[in-house]
Amino acid sequence: PYYVDMDQRLFLQASLHSSDQNLTVFVDTCVASPNSSDFRTLVYELTKSGCASDSTYALFPSPRSDVARFGFNAFSFVSRFPSVFLRCELVVCRYHDFSSRCYQGCVSRFKRNADS
């Protein structure tokens, strides 16, 4: 566990370990839950489809394409939940493939009405 104070700025880094130097990594979706084995019942979205859902969530410059850096302010669900667990989905793409998901950034997906 990593202990922090409320509203303390957290900085995270995801690194891709591969012998292929032509890969890049992108943070697509991150959600938080008070339960480490249930990320559906009570969750808080930090980012979804590359779009920040939390006003304190931010991406930071990275020294290499195979490293993604991001951060947000620490929070709690309510006082009865002493811990917050994160689950992040990352996308791996070819470096400089500008048509790939990694280079699209925030993607808002709108559902269409099934009516006529």
C-alpha cells in the first residue's frame, strides 16, 4: 500500500518493457474502487477513452514513448472505505503510427438511438 493525505498530488508512471523499441503506450481508462476485486459496483472514473473524467487528472510529458506519466489528487469514497484501488487500461501501439489509438487522444463516443 501507498499512504497519502487527502488532496495530495499523486504521480504515476506506466512503463512498457519490450525489446521492440518502436512501441508507445497510452493511458486509455483508469477507474478507482474501494474494493480491489470489484471495479463495477462502486467506481470513480479518473479517465475514460483518453478523456479526463476527474478535474485533477492530468497527463505529463514523458522522456520516452514507452513510458506514460499521469497524476491526480488523492481522494476517498467515504469514511467507511479506508482504501482506494486503481485499475488502468493501457493501449500499446506502433511508435509514430498516427492512425493508431495511441495518437487519437480523447475519444468521445456517442451512442446512437436505435429507433428509426
